[in-house]
Amino acid sequence: LSNNLTKNNIKNIVFNFSSNSSNHNQHIHRLVKFINYKFDLIIFYGGNNETIQYLQYDPRPGYPYNFYMINELSEFKIFFLKYSSLIGLLEKFTGLVTGIEKKKFLLQEKPNDWYNNITNNYIDNLKKANLLTKNNVVPNKCKNSQFLAILQPVNPTNKEQQILWNKIIDASKSIDNLIDYNSLNENIIFYDNVHIDQSSKPLIADLMTEDIRKIYTKKC
């Protein structure tokens, strides 16, 4: 992305403040943490970790994927999960050790409400990030700091994922400064519901470069 921008005569320094499996709730905290830096453009690129990841890990909207493991288990349980293959396999197939399956069951008794809560959390975070950017971030070259939300390409692999993802796509249409990249799906090779092969990454970088160039031309 940085090389692409340079080729388009846009001098740039790109900062990546994300981390493994992090979601937009956490990204807002990082935006606040580094809000004293100067940024011309803040990009929230995501969607999967804010939606489908709740089907796979901690189901509570807004919680980090491993919150229950890091913050809610006793040291005794964590020790055995880390060092006992037998306990690890038991947890993998039943969720009995951490109790995560019980959390999932309770929240999925009313799946439509749960899906709506996830969707609302996603939209609410983007609105908060936009406000934080406009009201608090100081630009370098642009007149004002800009915010861009990108809904990443995702490949739902089962019915639950598809239902939730459809809700996110529909809800994202209400966000003015959000761009949906799911049109790239037919040209991308997915390993699973979200991870892509190396040859697919330049497609996303090229599209993102063009969208950033438009913002730069109009706003900077």
C-alpha cells in the first residue's frame, strides 16, 4: 500500500496499529492512545473480527476474542489448559473447562437479538471512530483528518456466518464513509472465511490505493 501511494506521488508513512484477532472496540482504544500523533487518514479495515469471530470465540459483542481466557479463568485452569494435552483436547471439543459453550448457548437462545447486537456494535464503533478522528486528530498535510471504514472481503463458510454477514453488509450501507470490498470476492483465494493467499493481497492494496488517492485529491 505504501509503495502504491508513493508511485501515485503521495508521500506517506503508514502505521499499522492492529494486532492478532483484534476488533474495532480495541482499535478505538488504540486510536485514543495515539491520538496525540498527527494523522491525515485513519482507516478501520475489518468486519470479520467484529462479526463472525463472535461465532468462533467469545460470543459477547465487543469483547476481545480471548477475553474469557485471559481475564475470567482461574490460574489453575489456565495452567492445565496450557500444559495438559488431555485437558486441551477436552476444551477444544466440549468447551467445558472454560465454560465458553455455555456463554454461547445463553446468547444464542435468541439469535436474531444476538445478531442485531453484533451489527449495532460494529456500526456504533465506526461512528465513534469517525467522531474521534474529526474532533480530536490533528492532520499533517490535509486540512482536516479524514476517517475511512473499509468492510473487508469475507467468505462465510456456513449458514450462521452467512446470515450474520448479510446483516453487516446491509447495515454498512448506512455509513457514509464506508466502502465495501466484498466485490473482490470472486477474484480472491480464501484459506477459510477470512484469510487470503499472498497473490490476493495486491488486489486489496490496489483498490485501497485508489480510494485513498480520491480522498487525497479531494480533501488534501
